[in-house]
Amino acid sequence: MKPTLQLKLTPNLTLTPQLQQSIRLLQLSTHELNQEIERMAQENPLLELESAIHEQPYTDEALSKNQSSPTLSNEEGVQSEDSYHNDNELSPSNTAETELEWYDDQDSSYTKRNDDEDEWDLCQQTAESINLREHLATQISLSQIADQERRIVGLLIDSLDDAGYLSQDLMELLELIPSELGIQLTDLEAALKHLQRLDPPGIGARNLRECLTLQLQSLPESTPYRDKALQLVMTDLECLAAKDFRQIKKMLQCDDHCLRAIQQLITHLNPRPGEAYKNDFARYIVPDVIAVKSGGSWIAKLNPSSLPRLSINHLYANILKHNKNESTQSLIGQLNEAKWLIKNIQQRSDTILRVSNEIVVRQQDFFENGAVSMRPLIMREIAESLELHESTVSRVTTQKFIHTPNGIFELKYFFSSHVSTDSGDTCSAVAIRSLIKQLIQVENQKKPLSDLQISKILGEQGIVVARRTVAKYRELLHIPPANLRKIV
């Protein structure tokens, strides 16, 4: 057969920067989002941060009076982080869009508080130490890997928590990426291996065992007792935590000197490698949404004070509209980037509002009566109701906060397991913890209630909770056992 050349066109989608940005913005907290916007506004002359709209200050009294659109003032509704207890789900849009139709679009603006206290201080920003994501992104930009793999690694970097762990399952991340992109689980696994080879050692681990293993593997092979330390970490780390030294020596076939050397090697590893790049300044929470009462029921509203106010620079946009040539191609690209950012932020807010409102609708009793009335709720219920993926609900509710009559809470707070009652109903774990706290608050401090006594009291109220479950909930509340609460 004679060889011939043929041209074949096949549709193909890639993990575009726009889609990657959409996924990333969804999981950012309000503080991180504002930092990202400030950075992009400095880099892109087509993007403008506008002055704040002067809103009537929001107060708890206003909430009780059912104000329809409350907002937060600079002093009120802002709480220290240490004190808080569109219908398409991230679907890719047409990335070939190059039209300049947004230059005069009124919907291309977005609200943001921008008062004197929150002015951007470029000198302060420059002085701040580099964060974990920046440190990893720099290494990725210098690596010799394909652009598609670099973007997948970037997606994994954005999914890391403050400790440097990848707490989200790879299958959940895969479900978040549109199937049309053709990305397989093996692609994510390959990208994770590349991420785990970056500095600091242990980054991208999915649990403590993997974190310590990665750090030991990064040591020179000639490091004394490295192999035996790896064997211990990979097979029986629990024995070390329990200080079962006899079992460890038997398993590793080593003497006391060897055991001490192994223990010292492991204890000098860093179980939270990402925290070295964490800024220790105090962070304050501005709620993303506010629960308000309207028509006898509670609903969620976006907090205008937490939203950035962005727009397209009309001067540059008008120039580009009438002058399209090779010299303006760079500005046209920046214009499209500005439009994508505004669109993705709008989509982020829409998704947060949809999920928040669904939570508020299902937790009406909590907003009326407090934590004792919390009903059991799992993310799957919200996901199915809104036709979103469960991993999207997880991202939306992480580091997103709601202001309620009972305080400021992370949206994840409203999800909890359930415990059966004698009547056949279910009771939220959050409600049970609240009941335990109330019982301990009114107990006789000379004869404090034991976990077994609390279990029996709850049983009399129809809530069947084992003693060990009471102990677990009590520990989650940071309440000491009865013998430590006793006052002589």
C-alpha cells in the first residue's frame, strides 16, 4: 500500500486555564479570593477594582428585625477564625471566545468592600513570606513536563490543605473535572507522584503514614537505620504511637540501641510539612452569606461586604474595540482573562448561594432554636437536590462561613451523622453534643456526671448513645472527664 498523508480533525478538550481557575476559585476562602484578585488586578491593566458601595451597616439587631439585605460594617460581623465554632457545575465554556462584547456590559462588575483599613499595601505584600502554593508553583514552572500535566499538578496543589496534605480523594477530584477532557485516574496519579517529589518532602501525602514515608525516602540511602525506619512506618506505625517497643524490636529484629536510633529518626520528621509556609498572623472571618428571616422562614443571602467589586477598564476596552491589530493582541488576551475572572467569580458566588440556601432551608429548626435542634444532614442530600457533585458541595462548604443568630459557622458545621432514637427518628450528632454540653454546664460540680450517667440521661430522653460515644463527643467539645471536672 502506498503511504499517504491525511489531515484528520477530531474534537478535543484540554484542562484549560479558565476551567482550572474556575475550580480553584470555588475552593478559596474569602480572604484567599481577595488576595488572588488583588494580585491579578496588579498584573492585568484591563481589570479594575472599584470603590465600595456604601451599604447600611449590618448588626445583629438588624438581623432580628428581618432586614431584607443586611451587610457587614468594618467593626461588626467580623470574627476571629479561632472563635467560630448557575445550574451548571463548573462546566467548561467556549474557550475560543475572543469577542470584546463585555467591554460595556453592566453585568461585568462585582462588589467589594474597599475602605481605608483594607487598602492594599504593596510594601507589606512584598515583605510577606512566600506561601506554600507559590513555593510549589515556582518549582512546577521550572520542571520539564508537558503543559497538560503541569496544569493537573497545579490542580492538585490548589487542593492541598494548610498542612500540605491532599485530603480529597483522587476519585473525587476526577469527578470534578468534566469527562470531556479525557483525563483519567492514571493522569491524576502520575501528577501526584510528580507533586510528591517537590520540596518540602512529604508534600501531597494523603495520610500521616504516606507523609513520613515520603520524607524517609527522600533521605540518602546511606542514612543509618533509614530502611528499618521505613519498614516500621509502612507496616506498623501504630506500635510506635502506642510505645509498644517490645513488639517493634521483635518485628524489626533490633536491639535497644537500634530502636532508639529509629525512634529518633522518625520523631525528627515533620508530620505537617506545609505549615512551614503558613503565615501566623491573625485571620478574621467575614461571612460569605447571612441567614435572614423572610416571610416566617429563614433564607440565605450573599453578604455584599465579602464580594469583590470588579469591572473591565472601559478606556482600554474601547481602544481595543476600534483598534484590532497585531500590536494589541497582548491586551486582547488580558481582556479575555479579565472577563473569565469576573465570570468565574460570579459562578462561584452563585454556587455558594445555592448550596447555602439549601442548607438553611433544611436546618430551619437550628436557626430558630439553636444547635439542640440540628437535624442530621449529609452532603449527598444537598448534591442530589441541586444536581451537583458531592465533591463540589465539599469545596463550596470548606472555609465558607454563614452569619446566624447563634454566631458565625463554617458551612461544613451543618453536616453531621445521625443517631437513632427510641421513637424510630434520628438525631443529629451536633444536637447530641449540644445536649451533652448543656448537661455538663448544669451538673453538680462536686459530683460531676460520668460518661455512663450522661448516656443513661440521654437514653431516658429517647436518644440511644453508648458510653464510648458520649466520651468521644465530650472530647470533641474539649471537656475533661468527670474526675478532672470535680471540685472538692
